[in-house]
Amino acid sequence: MPGNALPAALRELGGLLRAPGPISPPAGLERDRDVFVFELRALFFSQWLALGAASAMAAPGARAAYETGPRSYLAVRDTGGELRVFRNRCPHAGHVLFEDGDSVASDQLVCKYHGWRFALDGRAALLPHLPESARATGIALEPLPIACRHGLLFVDPRSSEDRFGEAPRLQAPAWMEHAAAGAHGTAPTAANWKTLYWRVPALLARLLGVEEAGLQWQRLDTLGFLAHAGADAVLLRLSPRGSQDTAVRADWLHAPQAGPAADTAPPAPAAGPRSGADGHRAGRPSPDAAHAWLAQQTAAVLADAAPAPRAFFDWYWNALGAPTH
Ligand code: FES
């Protein structure tokens, strides 16, 4: 993209939006790399992002990696019980420290590439093959501002100098403060994030086994969504890695007093009963079946060939800041 010029597909979309009625978007809106790069700057790294349930990291030493498009974040509970979030990037050569979904506990953070070790507060603990003079330079993982809202962990991906505002306020049931972490699943897709975005309510309804019309859901940021029904909730995150490469991640949460998860994946009606005759519950997949079930439900909503509604394009254009050049 030359300089900061508006990509051609976005210029074309801006023209289409000046007239009322349905939009037939330019093909490049979902395919062009320059549109994706523009979105990265304008949408994905300019606001607080929902990562996951704080209850999944209750014990000292717990850690979890969360990928959001081309960036990744590392949440850690240190030995004093404090939650921290770092850029998931080794300060040595910039490699990702842990993969998305990696959540084992440990008393140090060890980079698998050259063995640099970090304490749970991010400070360097052991830096093999580094001259003593270089060790005095305060090498550490890059910390980021965090907030907890209704038991969900948020990170501000901007540097502390240019961040503004506060983490989003949620409309969530009281039990979310102490929610038990359930299964989590990740499903890769060959879809553009926008194709998934406006289908999110349908996907959330499937994941909770409720009718879409009665779904209680909210958008937490451009890529994060929360829905709840009864004693179950789902945090859904989109992770755009390229214009035609978006991963979907779902974390199921349950009220503390709710029963155990199903032993296998539940049957997957579009909006089936919350409890089937076999005892499976659509809102509570087992950990082993969560990935496959999420992939199945994501494929089902993507198979719906309905065009994106006009309201989506209005939202998208405003979220981009209604660019003019
Ligand atoms: S990139 Fe981590 S130790 Fe080298």
C-alpha cells in the first residue's frame, strides 16, 4: 500500500455507502492484503481486547497464551497471586514464547529457542550465552495494561504512552465474577474475519444451544464477544491472521454451582434443546470434543449464503473512522 493511501476496495465501499439500501461489497474487501493491513492498524490493536477467563489462571504459576491475529499475549499469575499480561514475544530474537492455548503452569517462563528464562513477573532470570555487560540493561518481557471485568481478563495492546479510556464495562450475570472455566476450542477457517463477524450471533446461539432470537450477547471489542444463557456463557474471539485466514476461539464458562461438562460433544442442532434426552447439554461440551464441535458449528454458520446486512457495513465504516483518503 503506497503510504497511507486508502485501499481501492475501501474507497469503493465508501462510495457505495453514500446511497441507501443493500450493499454489494467490492470483492477486494475480503481478499486484498492492503485492506487487511489497514484494518490491522485501525481496528485490531487500538482498543482493549478480551483474552479469557481469569478463573482459568487461579493458581500461582498459571500461564496462558492468546493469539489475536498476528499478535500474541501471554497471561501469567505470579507467585504473589498478581495477574500480568506480556507481549508473547521473547526479547532475545522475537520468537513467540508459547503457542495459543498453551496453558500449563510453571515457576519460570522458558523460551524454547535458546533457553532464555524469565521470572513470572517478566524479569530475566537466566540468559545463556549473553555477556555480563548486556545483562545489566534491564532485559524483561514487555508488560501491558490489564483489567478484569466480571471474571474476564482484558489487555490493552497499545503502549502505555498512547492508550486512552478504560476496559469495557460488561452486562453480565453476577456469577461470571466467579465463573468456572470450562472447555475451550479453536477452529481455523479460510474465511475473512468480516465474513465471520456478522455471523457471530448465529454461532454463539449454536454454541449455547439456544434460539438466536432470544440470545443475550454483547460485543466486547472488534474481535471479542460474550453470550450467556442460564448457568453457561461463551467467550468467542476471532483471530484474523490474514485476509483469508481467521481462527475462531471459544471459551465456555459456567456458574460455580453448575454440574460437570458432558462426557462427549453434544448433538448440534441449529438451536436445539439445552438438554437432550441423552443428557448432553449444548452449552457444555467436554474438553476433548470442544475443538471439533466448534469447527463443526463454525462451518455450519459459514455455509449460510445470506449476504451481509447493510447494518454491518455501516458499523464497519464507522469503526474504521469513516476514512476519506
Ligand atoms: S528467541 Fe528466545 S531465547 Fe532466543
